[in-house]
Amino acid sequence: MRRVVAWVMCIGLAFAAGARGEMVVGGGGDQGAGAAPIWFTGEMVGGTRVNLILPENEAGTFVFGIDVARAPIAMTRDGVRTLLVFEVPASDGGSRPVRQAIAEFGPGDRLIGARLEVLPSLPGDGAFAGVVSTDQGDFALLIDLQFPLVGEDPAMFSNKPALLMLGAGGWARVALPDGIDRANEWRLVSMGSVPAIVEHRASARARVWVRGADGSWDPQVWAIPRGVRDVVGGAGGMIVEHYEGSSARFEFVRGEAVIGRGKVADCPVDHSFGLIGDEIVVAGVDRSGSDARLYSARLERDGTVSYSGDLRPVSPISRRDVETLVVLIASAGLTMTLFLLRIGSAGQGVIRIPVGASLAPTWRRAGAAMIDLAPALMSVLWLWPMPEGGSTMADLTMAYGPWPPVTVGAIMFAHSTIGEWLFGMTLGKAIAGCRTVSTKTGRRPTFAQAAGRNFVKVACPPLGMVQAMSPGRPEPWGFSTAVILPNRGGEPGSGDGKPG
């Protein structure tokens, strides 16, 4: 119920009054396969929401994320984790709070929720030039940091650029490249696993400093012209954006090599982009109409625009949730109907079981059920493999909907009905040494009796539990059947019945 209420409220916020401020997308960092969502800001009246675009989302859709007090100025992603940097004005203390948003996924990479955690703040002075998360750690670049960090010599570190790395004790300065020119524009980007600084020079070629695992910097010349709107790094290269008129043009750059990655026409000015695999995902705010609206576009690897239009929320309640709910409601309805009408539980004054037989104890019946359940479970796991990180039927249901447990029930029903009708036993009962008989004849049940008792077990679990826990009398809702320990002599039904 809370999810439904949250969904309705979030949709209202998403479209009530549009967005304010600049759109920020967590574009850099890990672009690997799997659960690695793009986070983007959606600043609404009264607050800000940081939402997610999941790899499996339909184009132009997003899911709701986390509410924050103000819009972040930068984000960088690293798998399911994204760093957010905020700006507090000097009049309010002049710091840069840092948070990490972590998306939590269940089996089958299904989003369960997200949480926000506090990290040490960055200094509030100096021009902010980017934050990245890489295999080497989290880095932030500040240009002309006016005041030195705690413990640093003011004579050496005042009014100097600073590359900071997040450690156990907070943000600490690490060495910048030797030879980098402070007169040029710098931009910190992630190359997937390593940080890099793009130094835009007056010429058409930028110098890219790639940081090695030992902290050394490798200078390279890349065909990134000065004045590009945005640069998003990834494994193997960078995607650069040129904004011309109302169109966003993207290129893949690796060293001197430049490959066109497509163009988005009529792209709003207020936008940013990130990567999901090989796809470029644009998120922005279109203010051309009377009301601002969220905008999105997707470009395939070959440059084809697969989607361009509104960016809209998707329901947190999936089709699998609805299917599971329908199955549960149907089971509850059947259970109440059978319970209230006492269908299949008509009383008997006298029951018939074979001479020398006794009603089977609960532990034998439970053991037989476990043996019968094993083939059904193996069949279902063959049809629907257990998702990574899962171990229970609930995990299967979360990943695939209600059909795995429904299939287990169907297999159990078919096996038990046919076995008890033809032989008076299932595989599990044969191993456990018990049989099912009709309490009217003392012989194996008819097809209707076998089908009725097994339907109750699989379709109405509460009544099935009552059956299992009632060994001392004929089964309630058992359609005049009972599970017995037969005599070691002949067939069930031989001999006279005994009063019940």
C-alpha cells in the first residue's frame, strides 16, 4: 500500500510544476553490464528528487529514487553506487557536502530501493572541476583552492589547485601531474577504472593525463577541441558533446581517433547525459512550452536515435507484482469458500480402512510431501534458473512472478492425483510406507476424490496445512480420504472396515 501511495505522490510531483535548476546526470564511472543505473536530478517545487534510469527500463522512463534537500552540482556513478556533491553557499558556511546513493537490487537485478549515506564534505572554496569514482578510489578536483587543508603549510598550498582523494580520514590531497598548465581549463573525468584530467588547450587537441595505479600521470594528446559542452569518460575512451543551435552532437574520442556517435535534434538546453552500456542516454528539462517537462533521448551504438520525447515515471508496481497479487487473491478466495461451505469435508459416522492399518502420523506424511516436492522443484529450477543472489522460492517469485510456485503446485497436483487414483500412493508415500484410501470403501480413492484432496493442498495452503496436521481423523477438506500405514498383508481394502 505504501508503494502505491508513494507512486501516486511522486507522479504528481513529477508533472505538477516541472523542474528548476540545471539537469545533472551521473554519467561517468562504471559503464559495465548488470545493475548499474544512471542517476539524474529532477528538482521539483519544495525539494529535489534524484531518480534512476535502469538498464532494463523502457526508453523514456525512470523509477523514483531519493529525496534530497537541494540539487547536487555533480554526480558520478560506480555500479550501484553514485556520489553526489552539493554546494552550500558561503553565507551558509561554504561547504560542499558529499553523499553516496546506493541502489539496492534483489535477485534478477530487480530494484528493491535506494538509500543515501553521508560522506566527508569537500572544502567549500575553489572552483569545482569534477568528481569521479574509479577502481583507484573517489577523486574530486578543485581549482585554486584558497585555503590549505588541515595540516598543510599555508605558504605552499594556498591558492593552489587540489586533486583530493577520499580515504578513511576524509579527503586528502594527492599529486597532480607535473607540467599541467594552470592557465588552461581542466576537467576531471573517469575512464571507467582510472581517473583522468582533460586539459583543454588553445589548440584543437587536448592533453589528457591518465593516472596510473602507482599515482603517476601519463600525458596523452586527444582530439578533444576546446569549448565542448560536456565530456563523459568510459572504458576505452570518452564521449564528447557539442551543442549547436538546438542539437546535441556526440562523438567518441580515443587519442587522435574520432567517431561520430549521432545527433539529437531539438534537444533542450538544460540537459546532461550518461552511458548505459553502449547507449547514450540524455536527460533534461524542456522549457519551451508553458510548463516545463522532463525530456529524454537515447542513441544506439550506430548513432540511431531510438527514442526522443518525454521522460516519464514508471509504476513501482510491476506486471509481475500484479500477477502475484491475482494468484494470492484467487487462493484466498478459494480458501474462504471451501472453509465456509465445508466443501469436501462432509462428516462420516463410520470410516473404512483396511484391517490392521492405522492412520499415518504427521512425520510420515510430511516426509512423503518433501519427497514429492523435490521433482517439482527441480523441474521449475530447470525452467526458471535461480537468479544470482537468490536461494528461496520468494527470490524466484521476485524475479519471475508467480509462475514458478504455480508450476510447482501444478506438477504436485498432477503427480499426486494420478498416483493416488491409479496406485493409491505417490512416489513420496511409497518411499515413506503409507497410502491414500477412500474412507467410504477402504480402497484407493476415485479420481474425483484424489483430484479434490490434492487441489485443496496446492490451491489453498492454509487448508492443506490443516490436512497435514490432522492425522488422528479423516482429513478435513479431504473429500472422504485418509492417509494410512497399511498392514503388511494384502491390498488395501482387504478385510472389514473398522469404525471411526
